[in-house]
Amino acid sequence: MARIIAISNRKGGTGKTTTSVNLSAALAHNGARVLLIDADPQGHSTISLGIAANKNRPDLTSLLVEKKKPEEIMIKTYLDNLKIIPAGGRLLNYERNYAHEKKTWTLLAEQLRSLNGNFEYIILDTPPTLSLMMVSSLIASTEVIIPMQTHFLSLEALAEMVSLVSKIKRLYNPQLKIKGIVPTFYKERARLSRSVIEQISKNLGPHIILHPVRVNISLAEAPSFGKTIFQYNMKSNGAYDYLAIAREIEG
Ligand SMILES: Nc1ncnc2c1ncn2[C@@H]1O[C@H](COP(=O)(O)OP(=O)(O)O)[C@@H](O)[C@H]1O
Ligand SMILES: [Mg+2]
């Protein structure tokens, strides 16, 4: 059985895409068979892996609407054992047209079931809005990882996310659990970072906090070259931090 991990937060710019791309790559570098699914219509994970936006290319919409098999639409990357199902502009139309039809919410889960066994990890990069792709991703997943900035104001979005996960768990997906929170844009010496983390540990338990990702310019630069952090700067703090998170996930 594949572990299906949604990278989610109901807030933009928290490091969801950076975490989706580089955690997927870190797990693949460690030898696992990984499928990254770009479930955000913005397509940032797709672009980050150097795959140009192309309206005619099959994407996640082909899986959901045209009922193509995942194998037919996944794209190869620089690693043999890392594949991606890309997103494109069509996904936005899909969200607009189908969000109100409840039966579409479970389509992604059903389609991914056929893949179980081919991959050890399926990572879903999700949009920040409470949308069809966010809900479909949580219904399809076994786990959720929440990247969040360690700011006081991020706590509200975290609380919303925790309550959304428990609602999805109760109504649709009993096995869903929060695997952990990744503190992003982390500044080791900042007292605020530490006190926010302490507060989360107190509320949700100390094991909920995963290895933090430090502020690192290479992480911000790599996507513009269509590269993961491991292709762009293997010696960076960013590469180190994402490998550390991969070890925690595998452990
Ligand atoms: N640890 C980090 N250090 C520096 N820049 C980062 C880091 N993580 C993400 N970024 C940059 O911050 C921006 C937002 O990150 P992104 O992963 O796209 O967030 P989201 O997907 O949650 O909107 C991007 O430009 C990204 O390259
Ligand atoms: Mg994103």
C-alpha cells in the first residue's frame, strides 16, 4: 500500500510547493518510488520540475474527467523513480465546473487506488483555498503534512486545517491523520519561532513537529531553473533540511 501524503495548509506562501517538490525528490533520492501529483491549478510543482505549462498536455484533469489511467499521464523526471502528474490551466475549469457535485470529491481517491503497489509514496501538492482539489486530496490521502511559518498569525490557519482534517476523517476518510507540521522559513535564533513551536507542541503533542526548513535562498532560486534543491545546490541548508524530513517520514 502506498502512503499518500497531502501537503496542505489553508494559507498561501507557506512552503507547500517547495515541500512537495523537495520532499518527493528527497524520498526518491533515498531510493523510494515516488509519484508527485500537482493538485494545485497554479501548477507550481509542475513548473518547479522544469515542465512547461502546456494546455494540450494531459494533466490531472485527464485522470478525473477523461478517466485516463494514472500511468498514461504521468511524466518522467530527472530521477527514474520520481514521476509527476502535472497540473495545467484545465484544472481551474474543472474546479469551477464540478465543485458542487459531491460525487466528484472521491474521484481522485478512486483513481489512485489502482496505483497502489507501484509507488511507495504519492505526494499531493494542494491549493491553499478550501476547494474541490483540496477536499479531493484530503479524501484520497492517508496522511497530511502541514508546512507553516512560525508566526503568531499562522496559528489561526493551522487551527482551521486541523479542524478540516478531523471533519474529512469523520465523514469520508477514517484513516486520515496529521503526520506532522513542518516549520518553514525557520530562523533558529528567533524567539518567536521557538515560542510558536512550543505552543503547537503543547496543543498537539511534541511529536507533531517535524524537522524545520530554514530560510534558504537556494530553495527560492531552484524553481526558476526548473530544478529541485538536490540538482541545484546539494550542499545547501535546504537540501539538508529536506533530507532530514524525508528520514523522519520514512522512520
Ligand atoms: N525555506 C525557504 N527559504 C526561502 N524561500 C523559500 C523557502 N521555502 C519556500 N520559499 C519561497 O517562498 C515562496 C512561497 O513558497 P511556496 O512553496 O511556493 O509556497 P506555497 O506553495 O505554500 O504557496 C516561493 O517563492 C518559494 O520559492
Ligand atoms: Mg504552492
